[in-house]
Amino acid sequence: MSRTTLIALCLVAGVATSLAGPSLPRGETPVPEQVGEGEQPKITYSKETLAKEGERVKLDCAVEGVDLTGVEGFGVSWSKIDEQKPTNSYPIAANDKVLLFSNKYSVDHPPDSYLFSLIIKEINEEDAGLYRCTVNFGEDQKINADVPVKLEKAPYFTDNFTKTLTVTEGDAISIDCQPGGSPRPDVYWERLNQELPYYGGRFFKANQLDIPLIERSHEGHYVCYADNGIGDPANSHIILEVQFAPVVRIEKPQLFASSGDSVTMTCRVEAHPVADVVWYKDGLAILGGANRNLNKVDTRGNDPDRITEVKSTLSIAEVSGEEDFGTYTCKAVNTIGKTERTVEVRLKSPPRIINQSKKEVLYELTKSNLRDALPVVIECEAEGNPDPNYRWNRNGEPIVFQADPRMELEPGTGNLLISDPTLEDNGLYQCFAYNELGTATSDPVYLINSTSIRFTNTEANKDKYDVEAELGRPFKLSCPNVTSYPEPSLSWVKAITHESQIELKFVNDERVVADPYGNLWFTHVTSEDATTDSNFKYMCLASTEFEPTDYSIGSIIELNVVPPKDGEHNGELETLNVESFEMYTSPSNTTFMALEENTLWCIFGGEPSPNVNWRRTDDGELDETRFVTRNFGRTLVFKNTQLSDSGEYECSVSNGVGEPKYATMFVNVEQSPTFIGDLASQTVKEGSTVTFTCEAEATEEINYTWLFNGRPLSETAAHPRRTISSSKLVITDVTFVDIGNYACNATSNIGYAYGQATLNVIPGERRVSSVTSSAEVAVLRGEVQELRETLLKIHSLVVEQLEVSKTNNEKLHQLNSVLESQGLVKQVETAEEEVLDMTEDETTEAEPTTEIFFSSY
């Protein structure tokens, strides 16, 4: 049955239209003048009719709510409208009469009614379209009502084959799916066995599937489904193929080998279309050879006609020299682009420590246990091929990381991380870096906690006090005694009070200088030094190298300047001055450590302030690049102390009052062992002689200790190829067992120096070459085949002779049995001896053939 929906259209107006003219919108129809006031007529008609092929279809059109008796010209007509070409429209019926010469249509008009229903008896595809009911009220006043008629049709696609869409990675695509069918089908997209890109999920409802940025992972089987509730849903299949530039993966970007090892480099390439893969070294393509083998394996997925991956391997049968080490490039090229990746083939080498912590690592106990505290780090980093592994000892015992979760190795290095350290963690730590060729040991490192700065005040145990100084006279302020680890350094500041803050300013004045023990010396006091008048206070501060910017206050001092007690106002009279005199100087015999910064002090008082000059008493030059004066000449700084700096130094002081004053200080420079040159790593050929030289200089006698892979070597123990002579280690006729890490420890009474190097050995001249040409291989194979054929012939002859001997023995046994039964044993024995003699002769004739063959070979 057809599905008909009726619409009620209030008839409030009419307008003249042509047969093919558009229907007036509902609600805007003018009221015919012949319709009386107060009447509310309306037209009812079928809205949309959906029918199956062959069904009887009824289209209604009626006027209701008004009496049209006597209305001149009233009538109802039906037409079929061609919206694309209105001239092809044609009338079907007028009132209850069919105008066409066809029995397809009829009009149903119940008596005494204004209903005129158009009947389509057996609808087919040609009958689908737009039908118009025109109600004529006379005097060219009429109104149209359009009724669409559609024929039910299951969804369909004009093509039933699977389409392949090939795109390039990075493109944007839009796939439009427009199926046929009535009513208009709903469209759904699905990607078989996978989620849809960008939209997620398995299904997406839309005619158009947009993918704004194609990736190769979007490749797959897409299906467009069309469903309108009639029949089975239709579907259209699209295979999306994505072309992309080669994607190259190297299985092992770094390979390590010793001479004589075999190496295989593997390069996997995904590309569409399939890529050409070529290996390069030093810019030249590798074509293969007796020692280099190229192999390619193609992998195919679900589509047997498509290669999804190319696996290319380059094998070196035997790494023979420097030409086999280096960078190899796997290059893949297709029509979309090219990609290349590299493989490093490196000579295996023992580990060597290249970075480690200084000899002491400090931590603060209280701060290290805070929630957001960073772990303590003891550094250790080594180089070697392959990359070394690491382990640590504490006080000579191995650290078991699994037993203490607070300790771990930093990824990528051998750095030891210790969280929440305690006093029990203090000790001597040593790092070991090892790989298959040897072991490197680090310089031992002490882990120790710092201690807080503590002052001991002698002024009634106070940290704030007042002092008096006489105007124009020398004066000294002292810091309280202080202790901490590491040893603190003391400095003086002026705490200047401002309205909203306190400014700390380090004391820097030609009259005022601090000595290394924290005493602040005034050459002479002026009124400017009075704290009450200048609104500031003196502060003694202490800090350590562990936290150099964290200062602790030792004392706060108010300085009052008073007139001289002796009544001599030298500070106010230019004619009355104070002759310079010694306040503090470095000891007359001072010992400095070489390669460090050291300082000599020469502080003299007087008024006016004395001038200070420095010289060597042997008139040696003071190199301005290493010697500088600070504190207005009162300190002579040795920036990088050398052994040659030993000698006597003199400071001369004068302020124009009395004779110049002098102070001499003899400097003795001590040096712990220091290497003159680096201990160089070596790579040599097998059979060479190797010399490691560990030369150091020091002011004390040096004792040398050599280590191999972390184990001490005895200088006195006999070794056929190794000789240790103090700072030299000589190895003759080196072999592969000598590969490893060699370390030297140069020790004196005041310190030590620790250095290390590696030894690598490559093969020397080969006794038998393992690399031959293809022609030589072919000749060798021919000779082996000839030898095999000759041996087979000899084997056949021997077997034949053995069969003959076996047959003769069987016949003799049978004969012997018969003769024994007849008592003729002696005759048989005689005959048997003759046969045996004959057999031995035959065997003897066969044996020389074999002997001659092998001797000729």
C-alpha cells in the first residue's frame, strides 16, 4: 500500500497561476472574493506519497469548510509537473474527467463533496514525480497544491566493484558517497577491523568522509553503507592506499668489533611504492665482494602483490683493518622521496674513565632529608666500545643496589645517586666501568657531610657589643672563633640601615683590611668609622666553599670613636702623624701548594695610610699574568703557584713618616705528584712493543704503581713479556690478552696523581689469508670435486675385492664340512692354505693402488 500524509492548508486567499507555476506558500494564499465573510475554507491534499511499484496510488485534493454552490467557474484539476523543464508538464484530469487517452488514471469524486482524488492504478518508475492539484475559484482565482509521488526503491550504487584510491602521505582527501534509493538513504562509513581516522570508533554517519592529513597508518579497507529501510543496505568498497617516502629503521646503529670478527648490519625499509635500497661507505656504493655480502629479503602482507618491507643486510665476513671501520649508510629511494640512516662500526675498546667527582663530595645532612631535596651525586662516566657497565664499592665492599633503594645509577651514565643520605653513608667510594675488553677504576672519592658554622664569642658570650676606638690611632676588630667543615672563610661588612631595608656592603678601604684569620685592621681610625654617626654597624660573616653564598653572622659591633687618651690629636693635625708599624704579616717561612692560588700578607698601620710595594729579594721578575696585588697592595696573590716561585719575598712600607719599614717572607712551594703529559691510549698491531710512560713531577719522592683492568701489577713479579721500571711499563710482542685498561698511580707523601689509558690490539700480518678471489675459489672447488670422484672409484674397487674374498671363504667352509664328514681333513687344510695364499696375493695387488694415489697427492 502507498503511504499518504495529508496536509491541511487554510484557504484564505487565491491567486492566478499558470499550470506549471509554483504553489503558493501556505499561510499566504489570498481569500477569493466570492467566499463569504466569516467562512474559513481550507484545502486538504496529500503531502507526499511513497509507493511500491505496481501499487494503486490515491492522491487527494479537496476543499472543506465552505459552500461553493453557485460559484461560477469552480473546478479542481490535476497535472504532472516537470520541475526541470516546465514546458514538458501536462494536464491529467479536470474535475472528475481524465483528459489523457490512457486508462492509467481515474478520478474518484464522491457525490456532494468537493474531493477530487487522482487514482494511479498501477504505479511504475515513470509515474514518480510531482503532481499538482489546482483549485479554481473562477475569475482567474486559483490555488495550487503540490503532491510529490515517490516510488520506493532499495538503496543502490551504480557500480559494484571495489575501488582503489591511491594518495600520498600528507595529502588531504574527501571521499563522497552518494547512493541511489528512495527514500534518500542514510549513509554510514566503516573502516574494516580498525577505527576510523580522526573520527574514532567504527562508524561515522555522513555522505562525505574527510581526512585532512593523510598518514600511512590510515591505509585500509573502507566501506560506505547506504540504508533507507527498504530491502538490504547497499555498500560500496574503497581500498585506500597511501604512498609514502621510505621509512628506514636500523636494528643496531652502533656495532663493535675487533679485527677478525664478523659484522652484520641490518636495515629495514617500509615504503610505498617499494624502495630501492643501497649501502654506502665514504660516499661510494657498496656492490659486495668476497668479504662483503649483500642480502635482501622482501616481506609481503595480506596482499601478495605488495611488498610491505625490505630487509637489507650488509655482512662483513672478517673485519680486517681500518677500511672496515667507520660509518655505513643505508639509503632508500622511491618516487615519493629518499631516506637514509647510518650504522657506526667501531673498533672494540676497553673502558676509560673520562669524568668523575673531585676527591671529596659534600652534602648537608639536614637539607638532604627534606621532601624536595635532590639526591647526592657522585659522578663517574667512562668511554669504551661497547658502552661500559658500572658498579661501585664503598669502603672496599660492593654496593648492592637491590638491597638499598636509596641508591641507584643515573641512566646513561655511571653516576651514583644517593637519596636521603645518612652518616652511615659517609665513606670512600670507587667506581668501576667494565666491558668485555677490560675494567677501568676511578679515583677514590670521599663522601662526607658538611657541618654548620658555629661561633664562640669571648665577649660574655654575646654576638652584639660596643667598642671604642681612639681617633687617629690604629685599631683591630676580631671575629669570634669559628668552626665548621669545610673550613670557613671570614669577611667583614657594613650593615647600612635604610628606611625600608638593610644594605650589606663589604669593607673595602685603603685604611681597613682583613687578615686571613678574620681580624679587621684599621691603619688609623677616622670619624667616618663611627657607626652611630653614619647609621651602620660592623658585621663579621662566615661562609664555606660548600655554600659560598650562605653567610652566618658571627658578631654585630657598634664602634664609637673617642678622642685620643694621650691628648695628642694627630688625626686632626697635619703636622702630627703616626709612623708606619707592622700589624700583621705572613709568617717568615710560608709553605704554598703548587698549582693553587696563594696569598702573602703585609698589613702595616700608621697615619697617613702607608703604601706597600712587593719584590723578590733575588730580583726575580713578578709575572703580571700570575702575580697581582689586592687590598690596596697589602696582599700579594700567586694565581697559579709554580715550583719556580720558591724564594724570598719582601714588602716595603712607607707613609712619609720616619724610615721605610720592611718585612720578608720565605716561600717554600710543595707540589704533589703532577703528570707532565697525558697517559696516551694506544692501538697497535699484534706482535708490537708498547711503552706506557707515566711521568710526574713533585717535590717529594714519587712511588709508581701500575694497574691492569683495576688490578695492581707487581714490579718484581717475573713476566716473560712485561717489564715495569718505575714510571714506565713496557710490553713486548703484544697479544690480544694484553687488551685492557692500564692505570698509573704516582704517589708521594703529600698527595698522588692518577691517570689511565687503554691498549687495543689488531691482528698483524696473516699467516694464511682467509680472503681469496672468486677465480681461486672456483679452481679449488674443481680440485675438490676431482678428488671426491677418485676416492669413490677406489672405494668401489676395494669393496669388489672384499666381496670376492668373502665368497671364496664361504666356499671353503662348505668344502671343509664335506671333507670332515668323509675324513679328509688334511687334504682340506692343504687346499685351504693354497686358497688363502691366492687371496693374499689378490689383496696385495689392490693395496698399492691406494698407497700410490695418496703419496702422489
